[in-house]
Amino acid sequence: MNKLDILDDRIVFIGVCGVITAYKSASLVEKLRNLGAEVRIILNEEAEKFVSPLTFERTTGHRVTGSSSTHEEDQVEGDIGSPEGDITVVAPASFSFIGKLASGLNNDYLTQFVSSSNQPVIIAPSMNENLYSSQIAQSQLSQLRDQGYHTVAPKPWGPNDRGSGDLPLTILPEGIIEKIREVFHEDQLLQGQKVLVTSGPTRGTFGQTVNSKIGSPGSLGFKLSKQARQMGGEVLLASGPTEQIPPPGVGVVWVRTVDELDEFLTNEGAKYDLILMADSARAWSAGVNAYPLGGEKTKRFDLELNEVPDLTRKLGRLKPEGQVVIDFAPDTDTDRSEKLNRLKENDINGVFSYPLKGGQNSKPATLTGSFLFNPGNDQEIQAGNRTRLTRKILREIGERYFQ
């Protein structure tokens, strides 16, 4: 029995820009389909000047999105941008598209789709050689790579065309497919590893939220568990009460209080290769004590602050040889040396620090955070959205500890 290709049953979105090499995308579609992939096409406004939507509809078996022939009601992200997609490739990507994407100017359907995609994105430029090698183009491509996009360098039309700066560089379907395979293999860094992710909110005795993370409570943990599963891990999510639905293929243990989470980690934590403390329950919980004062109807209520157990510290001290424990915490004014001393003292492998959530209308174009690894290595991480950020976080962990 033949081994299935890594592209088999993958859903690939291909965005096509209006450049002279747009017809090459049809060859890319054909090769992907021959390898077992399902392909969907998105055309930008200029693409139809160079290639017909009907060509792609016949080769893919799906209606083209973004073209003038597409009904407006079909051009919705909930349809073509469904979570079922595995990767997006923009081939060919024009100079103007790259500029708009890098600057956050999402004024057409293709740039909106790509910038909001939760899946890996590959950009395959096609433009004349002088323009491609210009400082502007290279700076924009570098900026996109920093945000988590992948790029594929274009090629000359033929061996005799090298050095002709006015000739357009073209996309190479074989090179793009090789890049797709590379991205998929990168996302298997946790293959065969048992991964435990803790997620909030957990609550104390009187029902108060002890420690919630980025965005809605537990959102970071749920995103990490989904990405870890997509990277091949066997994932269990230990989560507090939340309305969020666990990702497909991820096991879940529901805990209501910090004490329940503590008990679970103490009994089960040693079974996992990687523990991601997206909610480490490191905070203070409130308790109320009533004291009678001079009569049955008169009482004084005292508010006490009871320290919640530092579960990350406990895990670090109990972890077996070879286990990796990563903490996640909001960035504070804590001195770097103090953070590093905590890692070394408690045998924690690393901590990922992220900025506290901004104002209600704060929507930064780039999300950032930074790793501090034991014994003292720093690594800054940035990406265009939270899903790409969690993917880069797990890739850094996978390459460092499990490759």
C-alpha cells in the first residue's frame, strides 16, 4: 500500500493577483490536485485581465471567489475562509498586493482574507527583477516574514534571461509545492509528544476569577491546544469553566477551582512530555470571615487574602527528567535577572511574557511577546494575529526541545 502524500486531503486556498504570470497558477492547481489536495481560488480585482475565472472553476470544481462573476453573497469569509482550510498561497503575488498587506491596507477581498487567515500563508512574488530586488520590496517581504508569513523567491523565465532586470520574474509551481511541504513538516514538530495545556479561568472558594489571560478567559490555552494538536501532539486541555468549545481531537478535563487543578497536575503531570501553563493560577484569592461583635445581630466581616498555590513552581520541582514546562505570564516590570532566577530555582524550562491587553478598541497590527529560556536565552516572537503567534510559540518550543 502506497504511503499517503502529506498533501493528500489538504485544503489549499490560492490567491491570484493581476500580473502577467497569473496563468502559471493553473499549473500549480493541477499539480496540487494530482497530489490529492483540494484547491479553492481567490482572484483579486486585476487578475481577470490575465486569466479567466472559468479556467480555475473547471480545474478545481469550485466557484472562484473575489471575481466579478462571483455573487456578493458568496464573498464572505465564513464560506471560503472556513477553519477547514490548511494553508493559503498567494501565487503570483504582485508588488501592490505585497505593499498593501505589509502596510495593513486591506481594501480588497484578497488582502482581507489573507490578513485574517488563521492558517499558514505563503507569499510567492512575481514582478520584474529590478522591482523585486529594490529596497522597498525586500523590506516589505522581510516585514511579512517577521509577522509569520512564509515567502518563496521568484525565478527568471529561463537560463538566458538572468540579469535582464526589465523581465518579470515568475512563480515556479514545483518550488511552491516544496515550500508547502516544508511548512506542513514544520507543523509536525510535536509529533508523538504528549502535551498538557492548562487554561483559565479557575475560581476560588467564593467564585471569583483567579487568573484569566489574553482576551476572553482561557482563550490562550484553547489556541495553544489547537495548534499543538495540529503540530502532531497528543493534547489534553485542563480548563476552568468557559463557554469555549474544545478544539477537535483535543481531550479535556474540566476543573472548577485552583485546588482541583492542583490535584490533577500533582497526580497526572508526570505523564506528559510538554506542559504549557497558559493559566498557572498564580494569584491571590479572597476569603471572608465573620466575627460576632457584642451581640447576635451585629457582626464584623474581615476580608482576607489567601495565597493561591504557585502551580508552575510546584510542577518545576516535581517534573521528571526530560519533561519541558513552559510558563505564560503578562509582561511586568520584573527585572530579567529575577525572572531568570525563578526559572533556575524551580527548574522551569522557560517563560513566555506578553503585553497586558490594551484598551477596548486596541487592535495592534502586530502581536508581540518574548521568551526567556533557562539557562538565559532570549527570543522575541511577533505575528499578525493570535493564531500565528501561538504557532510561532510552539514552533520555537518544538525546535528547541523536540526536534
